[in-house]
Amino acid sequence: MVSLDDAVIARFKRHGLTFEIFVDPELALSFKHGKDLPLEEILAVEDVFTDAAAGDRASETDLNTAFETLDLPTIAARIIKEGELQLTAAQRKRMQEDKRRQVINIIARNGINPQTMTPHPPQRIERAMEEAGVNIDPFKRTDDLVNEAMKAIRPIIPIRFEEVRIAVKIPAAYTSGIYELKNHGDLIKEEWQNDGSWIGIIKIPAGIQDEFYGLINRITKGEAETKLLKE
């Protein structure tokens, strides 16, 4: 349960009545967007108010009129999903910056320059977003914000989302590290050679190629063989 000091008010109006609850702003937003979360983790106070700031609790009559139930989880879920979150300026700014970082990281991880087939550094993406005047709404889904940002920055930098396939040969002495490689992408094909070495084809987001090659070099001390495969 979130502390009251860190909570915000979720407000819902129905039949001329106002209902408010204290909630964790980020968990409530995730719940509003469809994530399955326990209500007890979201609520700061297990009560429904007509004026949360004043501490005025909603009557059972009003709750029955508006929600046709007195079940708190059911009522709280409707208030969060159908109502509005009242963020402070500081909370909104923090959530906005968190979302901005998520958007930048997703684009940097999945995007490449189609002219050079190389990733864009996060700083370049951030500058392009600033130049394009991309607005980050903390209440929007991250996927929607990524799509909006990509549309806005394409006239500024050449970029597209793409995956690449990389063939990797790991010497026998280092094959214990292949499980870590598999966690960084989708294994398309693998073969064990007679000398104990391993050959695999792994599909990864184009933007993490440098990270992936660095991982291979670390695991094999630079003795692996790699090849970027053409589609």
C-alpha cells in the first residue's frame, strides 16, 4: 500500500455525485491502461470520499446509487478506470520525464539509420524529439507515445524500426555463455559442431547491435566469429 504522502486523488463523477480515492499515481495509471494489479497495492486509504482532501466519506446510499454495490475493490476499479487522476505539478513532471526516457530507450533499442544500417545513439534521438517538439503525455500508453515520436522525428533523422539476424560461432571453451546470448534475442537456429563449438543465428533489435557484439566479445574474450546476415 502506498503512503498517503505519495498518493494522488482519483476522481469520478456520476449522477451529480463526486467520488474520490487516494491512489499510487503510477500504479493507478498502469491499472487504468489495463495492467492487472491488486487494488490493495494501489490504494493509500481503503475508503471512498466525496471530498478526499477534507476527509468527507461517501455514504453507503450514494455508493449504492452510483455503483450498485458497496464492494470497495469494484468501486475503486471503476473510479480509476473511468475517472481522472489528479497529479501535482511535481508528480506530473516526474512521470513525464520517466515516460520520455522510456520512449527514447525503446526507439534507440529498436531503431536504426536505414542509410548506414547503424543504431542512433539515445542522445541523437532525444535531440530530434526536442527539435520536433514532441510532447510526452504521462497518461498515454508508451506504445502510442513511441509511434507519435517516430512520426515526428522521421523528417529530422533517417530512422526505422528493424530487426537483424546475426550468425555467431562460439568456440567450445566458451559455450557456457550461449544461454546469456539467447536472452538477448530470438534464437532462429543452432547447431553443435564436432569440435564442441556452437553456431547459432539470433535475431535482435537493430539498435542493440553494439551491445550484442560487446556481450559476445566479453563471453568469448574476442574469440567468437560473427556475421551480419542479409535478409
